[in-house]
Amino acid sequence: MRPIKLIMSAFGSYGGVECIEFDKLHDGLFLITGDTGAGKTTIFDGISYALYGQTSGRRRDGDMMRSQYAKDTDETYVEFHFNEAGKIYKIRRNPNWFRRSRRKNKYGEYALTKVAAKVELIMPDETQFPGKMKETDQKIIEIIGMDMDQFSQVSMISQGDFMKLLLATSKERKEIFSRIFPTQIYWRVQAKLKEQERQLSGQLENIRIRCVQDIENISCRPENSYWKIWQEKGKFSNIDNEEMLCILSAMNEEDLKKEKLLEKSIERLEKGIEAGRKLEEKRNNIDGILREIKDLECKIDEDRERILEKEKSFEDLQKSCDIRGKKKQNELILLQHEMSSYDQLEEEKEKYDNLCRSSKKLELSIKQLEAEKCQKEQEQANLRSEQEKLKDSAVEVLKAGQDVTRYREMVSRAQSLLDKKPEWRKLQKKEKDAALKVEQSLKIYREASSYYDHIYEQFIASQAGLMAKDLKEGMPCPVCGSLHHPNLKLPGSDEAIVDRETVETAKKNREQAEKDVNEIQHMLSKISEKSIQLRSRISAEAFEWMEDAGKTNPDDNFWNNIEERASEIKNLSINAEKKWNRLKADQHQFEKNGVRLKELEEDLQKIQSVYTLQLQKRMEISAMKKSQEQSLDKLQKNLTYTSKEEAKGHEELLKKELDDMKAGIEREENKLREERKNLQFKKGQLTERKEQQISEENLKGEFQSVYEAFLEEGGWPDTTSVELLETVKVSYQREEKKIYSLHQSNKRIYTHLKSMLHIYNEQQALFKVVSQLSRTANGELTGTAKIDFQTYMQRRYFKEMVKAANVRLANMSGQQFLLECRDIENLGKRGESGLDLDVYSLVNDQIRDVKTLSGGESFMAALSLALGMADVIQREAGKIHVDTLFIDEGFGSLDENARNHAVRVLNELTGDVCLVGIISHVSELKEQIEQKIQVKKTERGSKIETCHSL
């Protein structure tokens, strides 16, 4: 990029319009010179602002660049024409600034109107780039090929900046290079590895804690042979846990064996106890059987004698009863034949009575069904009537819900709008206060300006009077050179003499007042802009829910209207909520009624079905009653006896007599039979007991053999009781239960712990790899230089910079010294390093710290380094080519020889970049450099008076 023309209007220290035509400069060096603070660096600021909207070094914002010398009507802008790759581009950019309005306000004064920041890019075909400011800025970067940071480093070499780079620490150079060179990706790699290391470390710690918790929950019996080993080695290790797992596995195996052994012991005890119990049982059984056999033998002998006596008595009784019984039996048969009819009559009466009771019960059931049916039909009718009223409840609920949503939204918008009221009031007050301050500051400025003009005129008049006081005819005038002085104005006694100090004081007061006006106007502009934006947002929000409010100025009755409307909407919202809840209750009742109607319909169908069956059953019972009445009449006509009670009494008497006789025979026969049966039973019992005795004796022998074998096998004494074995069994069961519970718990922990340790080992292996990479990338390896990945990659750029710098530095220093990037082997082990810079002396072949350079040497080294960095940036930024270079100050620290070398190197540099502008006030450079741009201060701002080639 090569500049063609730069136009600055009311920009920085330039009060008017100034133009620099770079295309009229010949290739080579040119000098930008002038008084301190005149605005030499502002020329480069203008170029930077035109291209990027920022000043060099970002020392001042664009809005701060309006000249303090500018009038209210003077426009602030920068216009820059440049050549890029043979194509001409034009940029015009202005910051936010305030101009005087064309009309007076209600106070009779001219207000200030804000002019918004703007940028225009004219393409080589004379068309304007259509994008907005952001797109235009991006297009300019695309054309130039560099962003602001790169452009500042390549095209504007400031003494403070490149001296800072020369004397910076490795850490500071890293920060500078990270903004210029594309090395952020390596820092992101470092950060990503660091984050992965932290995450993996946290995961490992979580797994370790869980493993430690598992290990703490493991229980080991003191009787276990691994108890002491577990107390010593049953701990978590960050290195290897295999031995601990093996010990735990062996502990579990031993507990399992102990558990199985106890199970077998308990099983053997149970078999022995069972044999012992059965042996005791058989012994008791045999003793009882022997006692029963002896008792039975005695009873059998007694029964035989008693039976013989009863058999003789029974034969005599039987003969007597046979004669009387035949006569009574015949009489009873006749009577019983007639009694059957009475029995039948009673049965028929009972049937008839049952039918009557069933009929009454059925009638009661029918009446209940009719009442229930009537009740449910009435409820059904009432519900249908209610459903007719509630049939539109669903639609009403939907509408009411929409109203509730709409009112809620309006309430929310109203509250949001009311929340802006304090901000609006505060902003209005600020704007009013700022406007008052502007008026006051303008008044002070006018007074100071008027006073300065008056004092300045008096000062000029005083000076002229003082010169004219001693001037005589024929003497040359020191102002115009004339020898004739017809109109001399001599100072009178009534005119005060104004000195320069008074003028300077008045000037400073005016400049301060002007600065105050600009600052307060800038503040008012920002407040007004915020006020306009807030007013726009308030109006837009109000219009969304209240059209007439959106048209009202917030300064009038706007807020009262909003609050009243918000209160109305809030009440409407509350009423809508109540209506919605009421309608939801109606809808719920409608749905509930629908379910009840369906239930009633089903109940009525069931009732009707049962009612029909009951009516049919009533008809059947009525027919059965008529038939039963006929049957009763027929039976009563065939009866012989006057009454059933009389016949029954005679029948009972006959029966009793026969029964008594029969009972007497049966009693005696039963007694005899019972005696015989008892005798036979006792004989059978005797035989059974004898057989049972033999069987029990055999079983007793078997159980005794089993029990004795158990005692012998278990080493128990022969006198061991079953109760003792039961006690031992209970003890074994308790121990087995305890071991089982402990083993199952340890087994679960072992499985989980083994899985977690496997995960831990995998994560630990991954952590070692990531940790090694992270520490390597972040320069944290023990015993090595603290060079991180980004710094390591920046060393490539740094070495190229140093290499390019040494080409110029060798000539500048007269082959005295060179710069050298410190080798990794020579870097310190503490603090960030990798971009350290040393000085190699070509005279004595020694290396020393760069801070040992003198002021002139430091300037030459820093300038060479800055030029070297510019070379590297050009190569890295798409092989761009810089046609113009600005160097700001620093030549005052060089002696004549070093300055001549530096100028010679810069002259050689112009063969590559065509133009090199040196910004300096060193007088010797004015003699060495022919092409000059001279900046000079005036009372109305700086001026560019000359721009020529001598």
C-alpha cells in the first residue's frame, strides 16, 4: 500500500483543512518535522483512522480526534487516497461530532446537533462499496491485507513501541507476538491439554476416593490367616493395587472355605441330632408298650368272666319281649298308616306358608325397585337439564384462557414499560443538567474568547506603540522598512501596556474553556443519543399494547396514562382469571355429569332387567299358591281322626312302649356286644402291642448304631447328649451366618473394586500421557526451560526477525554488534523464557545482556528489530508489500556517526519500500534529508506549511 493523498479536516491538532500529497514525493527518505506537540504523529494517526477507524497505538478514540480549534460549523473527517496493487482506492471517514444547528432554540441560542460516525470506500471503478460500516472495515482489511495491529507494526515504527520490544521480557514479547502473529491456536492447544489434564486428574481423584471407600468397607475376621497381611497392605496405591486385590481374593476364598466347612458340620450335626432324637423316642415307646401289654392281659381275663354271666340274662329277656311286642306292633302299623296323611298335610301347609312369605318379600322388592328407578330417572333428568346449561363451557374456557394469556402479556409489557420510568426520569434530568452546563460553558468560552481577542489586540497595539515611541523620520521602520512615518501612533497615558504573559494566560483560559465546551457537548451528545434510543424503545413498547400511548411524548401525561391503563388491565386480568377459574369448574362439572349420566343409564338398564324378572316371578308364585290351596282341601277330607294331636298322642304311646321293649333288648344286646367287642379289641391291642414292641426294638437298634457311629466319627464321648449337640449346632449356625454376610459383602466390594481399579489404571495411563503432553506444551517439565508451545512456535518468527534485524544492525553499528536469540540450552529454569534476547559483540566475541546497550545502541538495535519484525509480518500476511514506512523519533539519542549509518541503512531500505518517512525534530536530519513535510503550530491550530523537495 502506497499513500497518494491525505486530507484532514478539524482533526487532531489541525483546526482547518490540511492536505498532504504523497504522490509528489520522490522515492527515498522524507522528513516530517516540526515543534513538539505540533501534530507530526497525527499524520500517521490520520492514515490509521481512515483505514481502520482507530489511531495509531489506540491511544485515542476516533470521537476524541475532533480538533479543539474547530468552529461549530467545521466538519471533522479524514480522506485518504492510496494505491494498492496498481489500483486507486479512496476512503472518507468521520467520527461522531457535534455541529451547530441552523436554527435557534426556544432560548434564542444555537443548539448542537450530533453527526453520526460514517465511512465511505470508493473502489477503483469510482463506485462506492455498498456495505455498512462493519462490512466496509472488513473490506478495507481485505484490500490492505493487514489488520490494525499488523499495519501499526509494519508501517509505523514508534520509538516507544520498538524500544519496548527490545527491552521486553520473554513473557512480554510473547504477549506482543500473540497479537501480531497467528500463534493463538498453539495457546489453545496448551489450554485444551491443561483442561484435559485437570479433568482427568479430577476423575482419577473421584475414582480413588470411591476405591478408598470400598477398601474401608472391607471387613476381615481376626481368625482369617490374612488378617495381619490385610492390616498392613489393605490400602489403596496410586501405583499398583494387584497385590491388595490378590490378598482380598484370598481372604474371600478362605472365608468361603470356612463357610462351606461350617455348612457341612451343621449338616452332620443335624443328622446326628435326628438319630439321637429318634433313639430316645424309640426307648420311650418300648417302655410304654411293655406297660400296656401287662395291663391288657389283666383286663382280658376279667372281661371273659363278665361276658358269660350277661349272655344267660339276655336270653330270658328276649323271650318275654317277643310275645308283647308283636301285639303292639300291629296296632302301631295301622295308626302310622293314617298318620302319614297328617304329615303330608303339614308339609303342604308349610309349602303354602313359604309361598306366602316369598310373595310378600317379592312385593317389597318390587316396590323398592320402582322407587329406585324413579329416583334415578329424576336424577337423570336433573343432570340433563344441567348439561344443557353447561354444554358450551369448553368453548368458554378456551376463550377465557386466551383472554387471561392476553391480559397477562399486557400486564407484563405494562410493568416492563413502567420499569423504564426511573431510567427515563434520570436520563431527562441528566440531559437537562448537561444542557445547562453546555450553556454555562459556552458563555464562559465566549467571554474568554472575547477577552482574549481584546487583550491580543491591545498587545499588538502596545507592541506597535513601543516600537513607534523611539522611531524618528528617516529611520527605517522595523515592521515595513519605510523611512517616512506620517501616521505614527504613540501610546497615550490612558492606555495600559499589555505584556505577552497576560496574552498567554488569556489564551490558555480560552483554550481550557473551549476544551470544557467540547467535553460537555460530547457528554450531552451521548446523553441525548441514549435519551432518543430510550424514547424510541418506550414508544415502541407502549404502542404494542396501547396504541394511543405510543403517540404520546413521555414528558407529558404519558406515565399517568400508562399507570392508569396498567391498573385497568391488571383489574381486567384479575377478573379474567376469576372467570377462567369459574368456567374451568363448570367444564369439570360438565365432564363429571357426563360420566354420571352414563352410570345412571347403565343402572336403569340393570334395574329394568331385574324388575321384569321379579314381575314374572310374582305371577309364578301366585299360580303355585292356588294349586297348593286345592291340594290342602283334598287331604283334609280323607282324614279319619278328629285331630292330629290325638292320633299323634296314641302313636307316641305305642311307639314308646315298643321302643322301651326294643331299647331294653338292644341295651342288653349292645352291652353284651360291646363287652365282646371290647374283649376282641383288647386282644387285638395285645397282639398289636407285641408286634409294635418287636418293630420298635428293631428300629431302636438301627438308630443306636447310627448315633454311636456319628459320635465315634465326630470324636464325641459316648455319653454326649442330644441337647449338647443342639447347643453346638446353634453356635455353628451363628458363626456360619456371620461369615456368610461378611463374605457376600466383601465379594461385592471385590467385584466393584476390581472394576474401578481397572478403570483407574486405564484413566491413569491416559492421564500420564495427557499430563506429559500438557506439561510439555505448557513448559512445565522439571529441569528444562519454561518454554510453552506457543512460545516455541513464536521463536521461529523471533529468529527470523533477529536475522532480518542483524542485516541492518551490522551496517548501523559499523560491524560492532549483532542481536542473538538465546539458545534453549542457555535459558533459565525459572520463569517464562524462550524469547530472550542477547547482544553478540563482533569486537570481543562475547555475549551480553541487551539491557547493557547504550542509548544510541539501543535505538539502532530497536530500530533494526522493528524493521526485521516488519519484514516478517509482511511475509506472513500473504506476502504483502509495504511501499511506505514511518519511523517516529529516536534519532536524538544517536551520535553523528551512528546517525549517518542509520540514515544510510534507511536510504538502502527505500529501495524496497520506496518511501520512508522519519518523524523527528532533530535539526541535523533537516540537513541530511532533502524531502520534508513541516508542521507548524498556530493560534488556530497546526498548519502544514511546506511539502517540497529541496
